[in-house]
Amino acid sequence: MGSVPLIDLSPWFSGDDRAGVAARVDAALRDSGFLLITGHGVPDELRARTREYSRAFFGLPREVKERYAVTVGGRGWLPPGVEANGYAEGTETPPDLKESYSVGADDPVGVPEVDEFWFQPNVWPAEVPGLAAAAREYMSRMRALSDELLTIFAAALGLETGHFTRHTTHPTYTFNINWYPPMTHVGAPAPDQFRIGPHTDFGTVTVLDREAGVGGLQVYTAEGEWEDAPYDPAAFTVNIGDLMARWTGDRWRSTRHRVLPPHATAPDEDLVSLIFFYETDHDALIESLAPPLGRREYPPVVASRYLREKLDVITVA
């Protein structure tokens, strides 16, 4: 399993061993920044249904998908060429070899300048009528699971139960459905071109439902090496983002990761990933935990301002 452990959440939900689960999560986030979780309670049927409808959308003709085209931060279809995650590290890379359908939090707070970016109305493709219901149900499950993970995080640090979740009463979040097309569709990758370039995530916690593949997920280890992320079809892959690392004073790692390009040994491989990026209330003031819990103290930041700066960097078009 390498440096990314598999953790069963069943003893947390049953109450049989909450302390043990919290301790294992703390160790994983200090060492790797990544973990796999089972016992999460999300139905396999919902995961499969969401992926099936997503594949149906990405299989539509380009001229149909163009009706829903947006750029990074929008609600709808992100075409090839609009995003290069490597830019987040200051590395000019070719655009990522993917397409995405992006939706998210759409319950406005009543402040126009906030709502127009963070709580935009979701747009659903009329050509795939089942996608809206499946994605809404999936997002609801992911929000509940993410809040449970934040509660586990608080327990892992010996903090009061709502230390993190008191800042997620009206949170921002994004659900990106990524399609990684086959090489037969996109051609051979350019030098230093990936399905997703090396980067760290930006928010508090990311919950990923992925498919295994040759051109799959890799995690950058503490030893400075790229390692194939382990895969378990029953598990979600979980990692924290920069905001959570900052919140914990770098006790926990916001770990670099990437998705490899399609490979000549599997030219027909296409993968669909369901990625839920959780954040906080848009106006949450994030203050890092002081030592000894944290390793360093950062100046306080307002979550939405911090995250918007990060998103702007990776936007290509």
C-alpha cells in the first residue's frame, strides 16, 4: 500500500473505536496527506450511476458540449485547453489533457459579488437528463461525508467537535467530473503534458472517486519520489488541500499529485473521475493552529480570497 494507507471508517460511525480511527487519520495526513477510506456509507449504485451519466455527456458531439462551455470557476463544460494545473506551482506546462463538467454550491448568500462566483446557478445538459439528479444526490452525500471527515480531523487533533465544521454552515464547494480521453482521441501527449499536471489542491478536503488506469493518479512522497496511488474499488481517495494545511500550521501535508498522460500501452484507455472539492464558508477567517499542534503560524486569511487567487493562477483561457 506504500505511504497511502487504507482506513476503514466503520469503527468511527459505529462508535466502537473513534479514537483509533482519528489517530490513523492524523498519522496519514502527517505522513502522506492522502488516504483511502472504506466504510464511508456512500452507495456503490450512486457512484456508478453518476459516472454512467457523466460518460454519456462526454460522449456527445463537441458542438453539443460547446453549448455548455465555461472557463475555470464556471458552471458547465470545461473544454480541453482551458486549464493547466502545473501553473499553480509556477511551471508553464501544456494544458491538461482532460475535459470537465463542473457544478457546485448554488445556494446564494444574497451578496451579488459573492454569489456570482461562489454560488453560481448550476447548469445541467438537457441531452443527459439523468445527470442532474444523480449529481445533486452525489454532492449531498459528499458534503455530508466531508463534514464527517472534518469532525474526524478535529478529534484527531484533540479539538472540540465543531472546530472545523462551525465554518461550514454555508460552504463553498465544487464537484468536478473529469474525463481523461484516450490517446486515440487526443493524440500523443506533448513533453511535460499530463492529464492533470503536478499541483496541490486548494481547499480543506478533497474526496475522489476514481478509476484505475495506466494513466492514473500519482502522489509525491515525503522522500521526493512519485508513487502510483493505490486503488481499491470500494474506497474513496481523500487528501487535504492548501487551506487545511495552513489551518493546521503545516502539521498535515497538502501533497503534490498528478494524473499521468495516456500511455501508448493503453491507447484506448479513458477514465472518469468524480472529484469533490470542499472548502468553508466564503467569509471564514482561517487562523492556523499554533505550536505544539501546528508547526508554524500563518497570518489569518479569508477563505474565499485565498482560494480565488489560487484558481486564477491555473486558468489558461
